[in-house]
Amino acid sequence: MQRIMYFDICAFIIIVILLFSIFFHKMVHGLVNRIFLVLSFSCLAATLLDLLRLSSWLVQKNVIAAEQLSYAYFVCRGLNAFIYILYLIGYTDTWQKVERNIKVKIILAIPGALCVLALIVNMSTGIIFSYNEQFEYVKGKYVYIIHACLFGYLVYGIYYVWKYKVLFTKWKMMAVFSMFPLTFVSAVIQFCYPALQVEMFATVLAILILIIMVQRPDENVNAYFGVRNYQAYWNDLKRAFYNKKRMDILYIRIKNYDALISTLGEDAARELLRQCVAPIMALKRKHKLRADLYYLNHGSLAIFLNAMGHARTDAFAIDISDMFKHDKSIRKSGLALTAQICIMHCQEDVDNFKSASIIYNVLKNQTNLKGEIIYAADIMKQNGFEIKGNIDSIINDALKNNLFELHYQPIYSTKQKRFHSAEALIRLHDEKYGYISPDVFIPAAEKSGAIYQIGIFVFEEVCRFIKSDVFQQLNLEYIEINLSVAQCMQDNLANDLLDILHKYDVSPEKINLEITETAMESSYEIMMKNLNALAKAGITFSLDDYGTGFSNIQRIITMPLSIVKLDKSFIDEIHNPDYQVIVTNTIKMLKDLNLKILSEGVEGESQLGFLNEQECDYIQGYYFSKPLTKNDFISFILEQKGKREQ
């Protein structure tokens, strides 16, 4: 019987291309990827063996070799099905459950044992296959034992996927199920048409569906770093906690990543971090650990470790920390990556996905965590741990449910002897967590981008207040509003703010915008475009927190500033003669530039007296009033106005 081998040839070409794709996309890191790679090589071997064992040229030349290749083919076919089950176990991350379950081990062993036994018996009986005197391959009458073993694995695979269906999307479940119908249909076709060699073609098609629908290199692998990516990390983390897997996670955060980007450029900084992957993997092999490496985002990595004991995890973390400090191969132009490592013991310190997510958010948002190696357990003990971890969702809920509110702190004019303006300060009182400090939610909002929405909310609330009848009674000249760095970087800032002024018919002179020295260092051209457009419309500007950074006088004099606000740190040390000299000369210099001076954080009589002597224009601080709710602020200003008129 002449065999039709075109399907095997097509299967061979497809699997070779798939293997090339796997290596090209660097899908070789991580246990699941390695199992899939082994499965692909096993299919390649089975396809090649099927081509060779049925080759008339080989059979006629050396029938013994063809017979040995047939044995190898059936072994590979059995391995394909077994490795497919291992792939499902790896994908669902249920190794620990399988290792502890004797029944599952027996179930997995039985089909393979029967297949091997049948092939051993075949050596003397030919019940599975043989070659006749005409050098033709002949199926034995019990060849279906092999097929039954294969189907046994596939049926168990269907049961396994269904058991853990919560870990699969609908399309991924259909993809892993595809192995069964394709294998079944190909077996039926080959039974009806023995000349058609379609079994391996069907298996390779199932592999192709798996790589497109489940493995998805674009979804799970960061090709540049050659490791698993951010999305794969979160998917694997969910599976681990669903299965209550005991493991350790190392978070590696590059603390000076932003500085490296500023110095070297983003591409060079990423390349420097990429060079760390190989040394980390070498350390993994040195410690003989089963570990998967992930690139998360913006200078951070994560490593999943099977729980091998705290001592081994700590030793691994120490070696990684030392590598970042001393390995010359990951330095450039004398610059090194400064790493901070957080160790999280899952199921011991952290036993649920939500807490692990909070740990990640705290590490991402907090830049003042001390120590080269820290522990998730210690972070969880800190006050406000849950708030800091959930801050992004808290901010989004606050914007959605209008939970932000404005407080106003009065500003006193030393020349007019009255409260002539106020600063609008945003506050957040969450329904679950209560009062949340701006020191917590403002930096988080700046990182997430929500600060722009918050800024628009503040501006609109202030305009609504200014337009109210009660505001007219207060006799205030303007309200100060803070602009964040992120807002200054928005190209459409000026248009958005002017649109709100027009909406409420508020005079631009009633608004004073505060910017910080930090804003001056970021996107200077965009910032100046916005500031000039707003200044042209009649809005005035203050420079906030003067003295906390490296002040660039040249930039200050080129900006449309009316007021410079001395930071509280100046005022706190005003009893120090050296600081008095600094403040005196700072005020004189700024006044010579025709700028008004406002001192923040004034709390005592002596501070006020000294600032009056220096002819400081405006005073803001607890000496006069803390920030007040709008209603309390209105009452305070009206009361002070009444006292002055008496």
C-alpha cells in the first residue's frame, strides 16, 4: 500500500516554523514555556520518525532500522500525550497538588505503562505493528491499545481543564480542548483511509492553536528582556493564590531608574537593566532554584521561587543585591543600578491575591522605603498599608463619587492689614478609610495620571466659589490654586482652564496659580507655553516652596511670576542667625526683582515679627488659621472683616 505522506511533510514544516518562532520570541524562560518547548520537540521527533519509518526506500534498504524507528515513533506519540498533561499541570500551576496526590500519579502512570508493555510484547508477537515479506508496514490487530492509551491521557486532560476552568478564559479553554477532537478525528480518518498519514498533522495543528491562543508570545513574553512580562506575572500570581501555592516572590525595584533615564536616556537605561537578566539567571542556577523571572515595568523585576526555605531565599536575595553593587558588567560610564529587593513569603506572610497586589502598589508608589532588602511582612505592619496599596482605586472612586473637597487657608497682607486672599487645598475623606493625607494621594495621582482630573476638579470648584454671592462679601482679591508637575506637562492645560473661566464667567484676575520649582525642570517648553497663554489672559502666578530645590534664578526671572512663596523650612529655622541672614538676603533679592514675598508655615509671634521687619508682603500659616472647610472659611473671613470695620 502506497502511503500518502504529504500531511506528515506539512506537519514537519509547521512544527519547524513554530520552533523557530518560540526561540525568536525568546519563549524559553519559565516552566510552562519549557514544557511547551519539550512538547514541540517531541512532536517534531514523532513527525520525523513517522516520515522515516514508512519510507519505502528505508524499509527496503534496512527493515530492522525501520522497525526500530517505529518503536521510537510510538514512544514519542505516548510522550506527546503525557507531556500535554504536564503542560496543563504547569499552566494551572498545580504541581504541588499533583506531587502530594498518589492517585493522580497512578492515573498518569497507567496509560504510559500499558503503552510500553504493549510495545515490549509486540517484539515477539507483532500485535501492534510489523513489516511483512514485501517490506510493507502492517498494523497489528491490537494497535488500538496505543490509541486507547493516548485517548486516556487526552480524556484526563479534558477533566483537568474542566476542574480548573476558572483559570482559563473561554477561548483558552477551547484551545486546550482542541487536542482531543483533532486527535480523535485524525484517528478515524486514518482508520478509514489507511494510506493517509494525518495523525501527526492533527497533533501539530493542536500545537499551533495552543501557541496562538494560549502561549501567545505577544501577551506573555517581553521579547526585549527575554523573560515573562507584566501580564504573565499577574496571571501566574492569580493562579498561584487560587491553588494556595507556597512560594517566595522577590520584587526587584531599581531606585535610581529615573535618574539613569535622565542621564543615559531611556534606551540605554533599559539596556543596562536587560544586562542584569543573565547574571540573575546564573545566580538561580548557582543556588539550584526553580525560579521564573518577570519584567514588570519601569525598572522593576519579579522572581517566583518555589518555597525552598527562608534561608535559601534570603541567600539568593543577598547575592542579587551584591550583584547589583559589584558586577562591573552591569555598569555604564561609572553608573550603576541601585536595587531594592522585597521578599514576600506567599501563604505565610501573604495569603491572598489582593494583599500581594497591595504590596506591589506600595513598592511602586513609595520611594522612601529604607533598606536594600526588605520584607513584605514588615510593609504590612506599617500604618496605612492597605490605603497605600489601594490608593489608585481610592482616587478613582473619589473622582467618580465626588469625595474630594476643598479647604481654604487664609493669607494675610502685612501692608493692608487684612486677609486679602486664600489658598485652595484639596482634601480626601474616603467612606471606608476616612481622612487620607494629600502626602499619600497626591504623589500616587501624579504617577497614575489622575492628578490632571483632580486639578480640573479643584479649578472648577474654585471658580464656582468665586462666582457665588457669598464670595463677593469676603472682599478677597484672588484664590491660589496649586498646579502639579503633571498638569504643567499637559499641552492642553491653558485651553482647559480658560474654558472653565469662561463657563463660570470668572475674571482671570481672581485666580493665582502656584507652580513648584520641580515643574520648572520638566517639559520646560510646554510649561512656558501654558504659563504665557494663561498670563496673557490675566492669570497671575506664584512660585511655591521656594528654597526646597536648586533654584534657577534665570528661569525665575523669565517666568510670568508675581509672588514667590518661601518654604516653611526657612521659617522653622528663623531663630538661627545664619538662617536669618539667608532669609533677609533672599527677600531683598526677590524684591529687587519686583516680586512679592509670601512666607508659609508661620506659627509664632517671633516669626511674624521678624518677617514684618523684612517687609514680607504676605503671611500664611497656623498663626492666623489652619486650612478650613469652605463654610468655616467664610465664617472666619466675615468675622475678621467685621472686627476690622468696628
